[in-house]
Amino acid sequence: MSYLIAIVALVGALCLANLLLTLAVVRRLREHTKLIDALYEAVGSGLAGAGQGVAAGEVVGDFDATTVDGDRVSRDLLPEGTVVAFLSPDCRGCHEQLPELLSWAADQDRSRVLAVVDGRSGDPAQLVTALSPVAQVILDDASPQVAGAFKVQAFPTFFQVSAGGRLLATAPSVSRLPAGSAA
């Protein structure tokens, strides 16, 4: 009988140690999440910093492009609050953020969501097919006019602009934009 009590006590101690270890890992993961969030914020603000891109409050460069559906899009035709997403087929982060973007864009007016797919690398067909139902899609290929107008330095990058092309915000994910935040 004393062996049984000893074994139960040992199993209980091991379970307690496992629980404490699990709690320590969860606490550490929360710390890492905060650090990663801070890094995303630093990268996001770095993309719009001086000399690195269009800063909030500035007007993006002039562009005139055609969507894959044949519609004309230009800086002056952008409606108030338009979210512009820059994605690349070879970008792993773009594919990771695609479900979030699609989910968010499905609840938006299609005219206020512009997806610019870099056609210079990889096969853009998957991104274009996925985004077409929920966004206006521009294939920015040989001479990336739209990416140049926004001075995009990295993919994925998300912008929110006012009517006339004044930049309201930039972020490394749609959920970090004012339009993408939960209300």
C-alpha cells in the first residue's frame, strides 16, 4: 500500500511540475508576442519614415493603372478610406496574411480595397484569383508604377489613403490600419 501512495505522490508531483513548466512557457510566449508586435510597429513606421517611403499626411505619387477587370484606377480616383495592399507572389508573409486580408475585405466595399500584386517575381495568378472577388486588383509588372507612387520598400505593405491620395496610415498588416481595426 505504501508503494501505491508513493507512486501517486510522484505522479502528482510530476503533474504539478508539468503545470508550472507550461505556465512558464505561456508567460514567455506572451513576452515574445509583445516583442514581435513592437517589431511589427517598428517595421511599419520604418516603411513610412523619412527617405524610406511616403509618410502619413503626404500625398502619394501620381499613377494611372488598369485593374485586371479593365477598370481605370488613379490616385485622384481613390475613394475616401481606400486600403491599398501591396503583395508579391514570392513573399511568404504575403501568403500568410492573405486569409486575414480576404476575410477583412469580404466585409468591405470592393471599390475601397485595392490590391497591387507585383508581377515581376513568381506567378501572380493565385493571388489575383483569390483577391479579385473582394478587391480591385492591379498587376504591377514590368514597370511597377503603383508601387513606385507609394514608394513601397517591402512586401506585404498596407496603406490607407483619403480621397485624392493623401496617406492616412501604413502598416505591415491590414489589422494594424485604422480601417482594419475592430471597432
